[in-house]
Amino acid sequence: MSATPKSVQRLIDALGRLPGVGPKTASRLTYYLLRAGAAETEALAEALSQLHKSTVLCSVCCNISEQDPCEVCSDAARDHETLCVVEAPLDVLAIEQTGQFKGLYHVLHGHISPMERVGPDELRMRELVRRVEGGQVREVIVATNPTLEGDATAMYLSRLLEPYGVLISRLALGLPRGGDLEYADRVTLAEALSGRRKL
């Protein structure tokens, strides 16, 4: 018989399934919420409840947004001839925080990974090709993570987009190999953007 009430254990188990949250952290968070009181837990529950109800995928760039098309795609002041292709929505946020990129984005929602059985068809590549086929895009910056999977995805994109005559570049080195864009600092990301190279 467990000394932990079932409702408490249920939350610990639920939090423990989140990436980067182990059993001890899940327990600490659960007991923090118990101490914080009903108002804070209800606010958290409401935020979680609204997460899927209030968000959509932008039909243009495939980023998560509360409107379609998203604010970035709708912004006439941005450079609509330059596309930055990233693996995940958090990568868009990381690049936006540098203040250096004024073009548009395309979110793949993953990378090519034979080990995880993720191929090009599981990613948002068809949508990317449609955008490039439209003729307005002049440069595609491939900003996949500097990992084996990110490199494989970048090479695949380079071959896929080559027939359309667009300039294809990749973020410059300076990002740590094996790291994720979302953990890079602003200065490193800004330097990587300004020093991008042709694939």
C-alpha cells in the first residue's frame, strides 16, 4: 500500500512523462502545486485546457499560432523572398530573439531519422516545395540542428530544392555540434545567421 494519495501520484506520473522531467522533479512540482493553493492549480489547469483549443498550425509556414496565417507570415514588412527552414517551433522563437532575421519561416516538425523511422514524408516538406514553386522565394536558409539527423535533413533539402534555382544556404558553424537551436544563446545564433554559407 502506497503512502502517496492516488490523485497526487497521478499528477506525479503525468508530469514525469514530460521531456526533461524525471521522477524527483515531477514530485517536487506536484508538491509545490499542493502548497501553492487552488487558485494557482486552477490557472495552470485552464492554461493547459486552452493550449489545444486556442492554437492552430499556420497553413503557410506550419508554425504554431493563434491565427491563420500567423503573425510572421501576415507581416508585409518582412522579407518574403527569404525562408528560414527549422525543425521545430522553438527554433523559430530562438531565431526571432536574435532580432537578426527579417524573413519568413518554414517549420518541418522534425528531422529525417531512419532510426526513429522518420522520413521526408513525415515532415512538412511538401508544403515547403509548394512555397518555393510559387516563385517568390529567392533564398532558403536551412537552419536544421547541427546533428547527424540535422545534416541529413539539410542535404536532403538541398537536393530537393536545387531544381528550383533558389540560393540554398546553411547556418554557419559556431553553433555547438550535437546541440539544439533552442538552447543556443542569442549572440551565437546571430553570428550563425550572419555567417551562413551556401550548401
